[in-house]
Amino acid sequence: MIVGAILTQQTSWKNVEKALQNLKSANALTPEGIDKCRIDKLEELIKPAGFYRIKAKRLKNFIAFFRKQYHLRMEALFEEEKEKLRKELLKINGIGNETADSILLYALDKPTFVVDNYTKRIMFRIGISDNPKEDYDKIKNQFEDALKEKDEQETIEKYKEMHALIVELGKNYCKKRPLCNECPLNKICQKKGVRNELG
């Protein structure tokens, strides 16, 4: 999941799956495997995910951090406090807010909401945000405040489900060229047919 979160930057999950399969076939889909893999070999294996030279460096950057701080132990990541780990992840070259939160939520089951371009686009179009490039943390906090449950596991599941629903809405209806008439949010959308700077 961590490797997938890094590889999915600026590409589709379908392409990421091909790269993950290549890594698995080469016995390189483990922290130790990536750590030992030569950078040129790693580039070749993840080529289907696009931007493979940049992403190979980002994988190596993450692994270097993981080895230095957590001795390549996944249990140590699971045990680390969420906010401390998020700050550490954001210091790694090539890992931004969305990737850090994807790692925390999907790989480590920590309660943090993932904001992507679909989220920003939909929030703008339905009128919750008046800025198509709204601040990441502002949107993240809005979702977390609205969806947080008393039980942490329920919160985590809600965050995952909401993010998945947003992705489906963005991919199938609220596209760059929106399919407004078919969209389930048509009745509440304030900017039907509008294309914004995010596309």
C-alpha cells in the first residue's frame, strides 16, 4: 500500500498495478527488496506507473527514511503516533499531503482523511468551497470534523468509504467535462457544467 501510494502520483491505479506486479515478480515488493534493488532496475520495474525515474527516487527516499528511523519494521510504523509520523513523512522529498495521508489511512489504518483533486473539484462545484484550489488542510479538517466517530475504527472506515465514493463520483460523473445530467449530486450542484482550473 505504501509503494502504491507513491506510485499512484499522477497516474491511474491500473498502471500502478502493473508496476506492483513487476516488483512482486522480481521479489522487490518488500522494504528490504526495494532497499537492495539498484535504482536502474527499480526504474525498469516501475516503468508502467510513469515518471519512473522520479518515482524510483521517491521510493528510495522513503526506504532510506524507513530504514533510518524505523529499521524497516512495519510494526514500528503502526505503533507510531499519527501526527508525529505525518510530519516525518512530509519531510521526505517527493511525499506531499495526499501521499502522506494515503499511507497513514490505507497502509497503517490511522484516522486521517485523504484529499485529492477529485475532492477539491467536487467541493468547488457543489458549492461547499468557493475556491477550486482550496487549501488542503482546510478541506481535510472539514471532512474530519464532519465524519469523525467516537470509535476510532469506525472513523477510519468512514474516511475510507467517503474517499472511495468521491473518487468514483469524480471518475464517473464529475469529470473534467462533467456528466451533470447523470450525476447523483445534480440537484445540489451549484456549478453544473462548470470546468474549473483543476479540470
